[in-house]
Amino acid sequence: MVLAESGFSSPRNDAFPAGLRVLVVDDDPTWLKILEKMLKKCSYEVTTCCLAREALNLLRERKDGYDIVISDVNMPDMDGFKLLEHVGLEMDLPVIMMSVDGETSRVMKGVQHGACDYLLKPIRMKELRNIWQHVFRKKIHEVRDIESLEGFESIQMTRSGYDLFDDGHFLSGDDTTSGRKRKDADNKHDDRELSDPSSTKKARVVWTVDLHQKFVKAVNLIGFDKVGPKKILDLMNVPWLTRENVASHLQKYRLYLSRLQKESDIKNSFIGMKHSDLPSKDSTASFGPNKAMNMIPDDVPNGTYSFSASNSLAQNVDLKGQGDLKGITSAPVAEPKGALSIDIHDSHEAKSTQMSFDHSLGSVDSAVSFASFNSTTPLQYPWTEIPEIQFKQECEPLHLENGFSQLPLPGPSMIENEANRSRIEVKPLLDECRSNFVEHLGPVGAEDLFPIQSKSQSLNNQVFDLISATKSSMKTQDVGLNYLADSEFALRNLNASGVGVPLATLSEDLQICWLQGDCYPMNYGLQDLECPTYDNPALMAETPFHLYDVLRFDHEHLFDPTENYAIDQGLFA
Amino acid sequence: MDVVNQLQRQFIDYSASLHREGFLDDQFTQLQKLQDDNSPDFVVEVASLFFEDCEKLINNMARALEQQQGVDFKQVDASVHQLKGSSSSIGAMRVKDVCIAFRSFCEAQNREGCLRCLQQVTHEYSLLKNKLQTLFRLQQQILAAGGSIPVVE
């Protein structure tokens, strides 16, 4: 059976479910011991830890080292729900929550955050015996995703996306052709990744930067409010993509946006722009000027949406961290602010906002950020460590260069500084988004978040290079942003899926795209100023946002082409 | 053999009384079932962990409630919650019940009520500790006499 062969990277001699690798996290030593004993009796392979952070480290170190995580809700160093989110986002593993408290609201919260089950203590053996079903279920779904995509073709598609930019045919159907030749190597690589059974877990539709940008463009065109998978699919004009792929991606995107929104609310004070577009919560905050402001309308629980859409322009300048931003007065940044702040409130979100909004606005490099702004991919503002975003942003920066002179947005990650970027602290983002934006700038290292650490790192480096190069031109902002946003989004996806996207290539591509200047995205931006409000709280419930690092989404959201466009247009003014 | 039987009988009776009086519930039985050749002292080890944890938590609560300037009820509540979780691990029913009442007082920010509960919890915990130690001693005696520990359902 598929499961037996795929997905379990460590050697498993026994037939599934025996040998299931479980990671148990509980601060209560008594329970930890009992659970370990019970799980061992089920013939599972158990690893225990009493600290959430330790658990995250373990998970990150051995990405495919565990099949399922069981965690207590109440832990001293980190809220169990937070850990749950992290795991979902970074590793996409099934997580079971436990607690002695069985209040409906708590259970609901667990489910909302993506727990695949919620057990009440005292836990019985029989309850633990069947936890393998969650692992199995996930595998099945993944296989389905993979099967629905035509692996090789899809890879090529994504590649061609870049080409499109180059040729300026953003949404044309030509993308399949030009891209193909180009990154054959990449394709193969991606393809391999996709079809690699051991990475089944992550082998989903590869939402590359390129693909994601198309997605965002389509969404913007249609109007976030009226968006629907079918419409998006039609507009995207990507033959191998299915409606289901788009639907699930949309869901994630929405969650991401809403989360960004929340974060930006929170972070409003921190950074002018909080892009964190994590779709998870109504965030849409980062969207264009118009929208940005309200992006987070209802969904944002915090309600603080910093909508600064109008302010965003100014805000960008405010970005605390970044002195550079000052130079960027163009509005676009403003939005992110809103968006950024949105997420802040939400602890989960907070992270994302940080990232994206590093807006190191100060730097012209912000062009980069700007780019991200446009793109739906969460531009991680360099400010924080946005690890993932960095990647995205990097892509975007190129755009920025071209047309983002106005955009204050310093591509989320990009803008900050290259230095910051490289730091991409994925970890901080997640953990500390909320409060430590600035603090965490450093060290987290994107790796933490990215499944493909090395990749992201190299990507980041590349991006940085690109970014610096692009400093000056923000013209391509619109395009860039969108591109970036999408890129980030896609990248995030990519990362999530463990696809080894050749960063180098990507940056290269991005560069090209960015330089275009007349990218389609920009145009769209104008047309659809209505920033899509991705506030679809309902969507949140789904796990999708796990997949997308807050950062990623943040950027994406921020970089809604439409938004940027407006910014450029001086709407903010 | 007589000695062993006698001891075993004692063990069974004592176990039953602990259950009857609400000191232990089914969870304890589950723990006993988990004990096997791989971990022959499993129950004793778990109980030790529980005692340690309990003492630490009770101290935390006492410290928090002693604060003259202002009791941090959230902190107390957090400790109580942890104690509740811990007690559920070995089936310490009476301790757990006190915790439930304790939490209500915390929520109501009733210092007096909390102090009373703290006293009760300390009392219940001591009682349980003694009883478990007696039970474990009996177990050891049985094993020393060459017998095996009967499983009490």
C-alpha cells in the first residue's frame, strides 16, 4: 500500500501502523511517562519532550522524522495551539491535542487551529491505538493531490510562469512553452520531488511563485469578494491545474490573508507595514490601498486592522525598523501596514506580520519589498526574520526595482536589508511574531521555517543579491509585488511541499520578471482596486494555513497587484 | 505460600478500599495493566513522578497565595490546572475533585476559598501518598515472598 512505502522516511520494518513515529509533547512528567508507555505498547516508536520549543527543534532537525505529534494544550513555554500551528505550517504533520480540560470552546479552538483530534485526559490505550488513522488519512489526501496534478507537466508549467513574465504575457497560454526549455533541470528536480514517494507528504500541487502570482492576479481580477475556484481557474489558464487545487489554495490564501490582517493589527504599532498576509485569518490586510485598509474587516478578530491603507503610504515610512523606508513614501506600503498589523494580534499571525513587514521600508531596496507587496506572496518585510518570505520577497524585489520607486514597500524581506533577510528567522516569526518583531530580526534563519532550509537560504542569498541590485526602481512595483507576493506564496508552498525549487533559478527568473516592468499584474492592480478581502473566517478552520507560513502569506497578501497599483496611482495620496 | 496468599489477599483488599474510598480510580488500574516485564516498576515510578510534581505545584500555589500585595490568581489557577492534569494521570480522584473546586475559587479571585482548597489539597495529597506507599510496600513484600502482584479489576 502506498503508506507502507511512502512517507515514512525512517526505516520501518513493521507493517503500518506499527512503528509509527510519534512525538509526544507534555510538560507534565507523569503523563509523559505514561503516554510513552502506552504508545510503546501500541508498537509505536515514541519520542518524548516536555517543552514545546524542544519539540519544534526536534521536528525541524528531522523533517521527516516523525509521523504524528501529540501535544498537551497547556504548556509553560508555549501555548499548545501555537505549537500546533507551527507544526502544521512547517511540517504539515497531523497533530493531536490533549488536555484535562474538555470544555467545548477549547476543543473547538483545537480544531480551528488544525488539530486532527482532541483527547481528554485521562487517556486510554484504546484512544492511542487508533491515532495512526490520522497519518493514514493525510497520506491518502496527499497522494490524491499528487495524482491530480500531472507532476511533470505541472513543474514545467511553473517554470514557464517565469517565462511568461519575461515575455510579458502574463496570463497568456504561452507560458507552457518558453518556460519549458528553461528550467528543464529544475523541472526534473521538481518533478522528482513531486513524485518521490517519500515526500508524498508534501508532494502537492507546486504553487510556485509564478503560479501563485497567476492565482493572485486572477483573484484580483475577479474581485476577492466574488472569487471562486472555478473563476480563478479559468482566468489562470493553467491547463494542468484542477479546480480542487485552486480551491484548496484559495482557502489557504484566505486564511493567510486573514491572519496577516490580524497581525498587522497587532503590529501596527510596530511596523508601519505589516504585511503578514497570512491568509489564515481575515487578514487581507495587506491589500492595496483601498483594501488594505479594510482588509481585515470582519474577520479580523482583533478588529484592529491597521488599515492604514491610506496611511500605509506614510506608514511605510514608519516602519520602525527600517529607516530606509522613509524614502519610500509611496502608498503601497501603507497598506501593508494594515495588513501587517492584522496579524499581529493573533499570536499565530503575529508572526507572519513580522515577517512581512519588515518593511525595511527605508531602503529602496524596498523595491523589493514593494514587489512583494504587490505580489500576493507575503512579503516579508525584512524586518523580521521572515524566513519564508524572504524567499518570496526576493523574487519580488526584482520587480520592485522596476517600478517600485513609489512603493515604500520594501519587499517584505527584501527591504529590510539583506542582512535581515538572510536572517530570516522563521522561527522567530512564528513564535515571536507578535511581540518580537524587531527583536527577532536576526537569527532565526529561515531554515527553521522552511522545509528546505538550504534552499531557502540560498534563495535568500540570491534574493538579496537581486534586491540590492534592484534598489532603485520601484517601477515595476506592481508587477513586482504581485510577483513577489505570489512568488512567496508559491514559494511557501514549494517549501511546504518540499520541492526543491532551485532558488538560483528562481531568482533568476524573478529578476527577469521584475525587470519587465509592465507586468500584467500591474495592470490588474488597477482594475481591481477592490482589494480582495480575504476575510473568510470560515476558511480558517482548515489546516491550510499551516502550510503557508504566515510570512508567506503576508507577503502575498500585501502584494496584491491591485493594491499596489492603487498605490502607485497615488491613491493613497 | 500461605504468606504469599495472605499478602496477596491483603493487597487486594487494600486496593479495593482505596478505590472504594475514592482515593484511586480506574486510571490507577490502567497503570497497573501497563506494567510489564519491560518496566516492572512502572507504577511505582509513575507515582514517584506524581508526588514530586504535586509537591512542587502545591508549593507554587502556597507561595502565590501568600503574596500580601496581591495574589496572582492566574498563576494559582495555572498551577491548579496542572495539578488537576497530574492527578488524572494516576487516578487520584479526590485530589482532582479538590482541584475542580479550587479552580472556581481562583476564578472568583476568592483568596479565602483558595487557601481552604489549598489546605484540602495538601491534606488529600498526603493521605494518598501514605496509602500508596503502604500499597507499594505490600507489593514489595509479595514479590519478596516469591509471589506475584494480583491485578485488581
